[in-house]
Amino acid sequence: MNKFLFPNLSWLLLLLIPFTFLGFYPSYFSKLLSPMDNFYHIHAFLMVLWVALAIIQPFLIQQKKTKLHKVIGKASYLIMPLVFIAGYFVIRHTYFTNISSTMEQVAKGLSKLTPEAIAAKAAAAIVVGLMYFIWLLTFYLLAVINRKKILFHATYMFAAILTILGPTVERLTYTVITYFGWPYNFIFQNGVLFSILLLLVMLIIYQRKKGNSVKPATIALSIYAAGILVLFFLPETIAWQSFVELIM
């Protein structure tokens, strides 16, 4: 595995456990004993399974347990579609909840937004979650399609695993920043995105030194870069609003 991805990556992926717990502690784990829609528990359970897959599979390759790796990989054909379905409905629920709450403010005279402005605001609010969803779906499909090409499969799965950093580390960063009363500036807001780009650039350099093709890593970098451009420039546009309305 070290021939294709970073050395000791399997051990570094264990950091996903504390990242996930601490990142979602304020919004989910701290409220487990409080009344909550079962749908959120299902979504959380499926996401925990995905994180577990992301950690276990590289370990199996490192330990040369290829057969078990393939069995679990096939199990992901059932798990991941459920992850995508649950993720989509969480994003969809957030979108329509935002619309509903803003319409209530308008009805109470607390806001003067037009219906078009309300829809635009709701669409912009889900851009980050939806982009990470698209990235995960894209890289997982690329990994499955290229499952017989080890370099391509491993690289695309690594790119898929990087999507976990968004929902976890970004939340953890926000919690820490607000706790200390520091300004949540551009660097903190986009630190994870730039870190992902940096990791992929480092992977391209590493794979080139190992004499491997850098094509999959370059494709992954390009896909992330394109998505980041969407995050920076499209949320407030009619094009993004129309896209969200189409898929929701």
C-alpha cells in the first residue's frame, strides 16, 4: 500500500475516530438522550459505518488480508447507497426547513424577503453539505469503477475518505474557535478545503517519486478544485439555485 499512498496512512486514519466524535459532539452525541427524529440516528449510524470502512479497509490491505478486504468492499455496495440516500434526505430536509423557517419570519414581519430570495438563501445554505456529498459520491463511484486497477482504486478511495474531514474537522474547528472567542475568518472557514488540496498535491509528488502514474491523483485534485470554485463563486447565483431546485 505504501507504494501507492502515504506511509503509515492506516494509522493516521485512526484520527478519524476522535475527529468524528468531537466534531459531532455538540450537534449530535451530546443530545443522544434528548428527543430526536429517528432519521438522524439512522443517518449517524450509516456515517459511522462509512468511517469504519474508511479505517478498516486500508488496514486489511496493509496486513495483506486481500480476501477480507474484497468481501467488505462488496458489502459497501449495500452500505454506501444507504449512506447516499440518507445523506440526500438530510440535505433535502435542511433545505426545506430553512425555507419554512424563513417564511415564518416573513409571516411574523421579521423579514421582508421575497419567495425567490428565500429559495436562493436556502440553496446557498446547503452548498457545503451538498458539495461534500457530490465529492463522496463521485470518488466512491470512480473507486468502484476502477476496482481492478489498484493505483486508481486506492487513490480514489483516499480522495473519498478526505470528504470525512469536512463535516468533522470543520465542525471541530468552529467549536474551538467560538469557545475561545476568536474570529472565524477566511483561513479557519476554508482550512480543511486547502488542506485537502495540499494533501492531494503531496500525493501527486509522492506517487511520481515512486514511479507511479499521477493521473488518478490529478483527476481527484481537479475535481476537488472545481468543487471549491463552486463553493466560492456559485452559491449566490441563479444557476446554483436552479440546480438545487432541480435535485430537491
